Amino acid sequence: MKRVLLDSGIVSDLVNRRRDVPAKIGEYLASGTKVGTCVPVVAEIVAGVDMMLSAIALNLENCLVITTESDLKAIAGLDVELW
């Protein structure tokens, strides 16, 4: 049995019916392929992984977040280093 794991960009395209993603997923399902995603992808879609990461860092205290996402600098009390 073949399985595919969808990343957040593809899940977003599927939910919003963008590009040919729904049709392509339908083809996989019709062929018997199991289609799914994982908890981190669901978290990113629902709340944003960056926000989850920020919450963890704030809870740990004295924790530096290294990121390319400049929007994290807006979170009060979060120590962010942009790379």
C-alpha cells in the first residue's frame, strides 16, 4: 500500500481548492493510496508553527528563537535572533 504525507503548503492548497491539488489528491485516493498529514502540519495550518514555537520558547524562559521570520520580533518577551 502506497502512502503520501502532505506538507502545509499542499494542505492549504487542498483546503482552499487552489491549483490542481484537489484533483490530484482525488486521483491518489481513487488508486487506493492512503493520503494524510501530521500533527505539526495541522498545528501550522490551525495556529501557525511559529506561534507554537514562540509559546514553547516563552514557557521555557531564557530561550533564544533563531528564525528568518521577522514577525516574531513583535511578540512581547520573546528573544529573537534573525538569520
